[in-house]
Amino acid sequence: MIKQILSSCSWFKLTVLALLSLNVLIYAISHNLLNAIDALCWVLLLIMFELEAFSQTAPFSTATRCMMRNALILVVLAVFFIYIGSNEWLDVGNAVLWFMLIALLELEIRYPQTVLNHPQAYWLATLGVFIGLLAMVGIWLSRSAWLDAYDAVLWIVAFAVIDVDIFKFLQLKSH
């Protein structure tokens, strides 16, 4: 079962996942434990969303995957409130955009018929979130926050290629 999942993952996806995992270590060494915990939870959340593509052969039941995603989201929310309390408004804005993307992915998983009934609204919402995330990269670059900009680009690539499949997404369907 795990072998089937790994064999269907492209080397590109595994490379992106490895780089994101390396970022967890970089944050633990260069920043603080909070950033490392935040990054680790997001990596695990990414993996959980990837497992949804293999729901029939995934190593966990649908209910277990849902509970694991919910637990990870709670940790990320806790970090979010710490950012608010610390007045780290750039991190707060970035987190809000990622929460919006997670909400869109959860909508697709939990209520697929709703997404199918409103494909253009879903497409526009997802596109808007990705544009916002790209704007965050520009802000970090303008502030010479190279690690944050690199990390943001890597995450955009990860979610665009691994979870959203940006190439299919960009082909607006008008059914």
C-alpha cells in the first residue's frame, strides 16, 4: 500500500517534500522552535492532503486522516494566534492566505459536489489565494528576507503541484 503511494509520486514531488522537510530543520536552527513547529505541521498537512488522492489505499482511514488534519490545523491556528500576540503582521497575513487555501482544499475533500456545482467560483477563489501568496513573496524579497521568500516559493510550488495540480487548475473548465 505505501509502496503503491510512493511509486505513483513523482521524483519532483518527493524532492519538494524533502526540501520542505529541510526547511523545518533550517528554521529550527536559524529562527526559533515556533517557526519549526509551524513548518513541521504544514509539511505534515501537505502529506495528509496528498494521501487524499490515495483514499482507497492510504495507510489511514478517512476518519483518521480527517482527525489528523484537524489536529494539525489546530496547532497551526495556535501558532497563528501567537503571531498575532507578537504583532508579526506579515506572518499573520501570510497565514490567513494559507488558511484560505486549506479551507478550499477541505471544501474540495468534504463537499466535492459543491465544488463541482460552482467550478468558476472555486477556480477564482483559488487563483486569488495564489496571487496573494505570490505577493507575499514579493514583500519578503523587498525586505531582504531571503529565507522567508525562498520558503514561500517552495510552499507555493508544493501546493500548486502536489495538491492543487496547477496545470489542470489553470485550464478553466466551463461545464
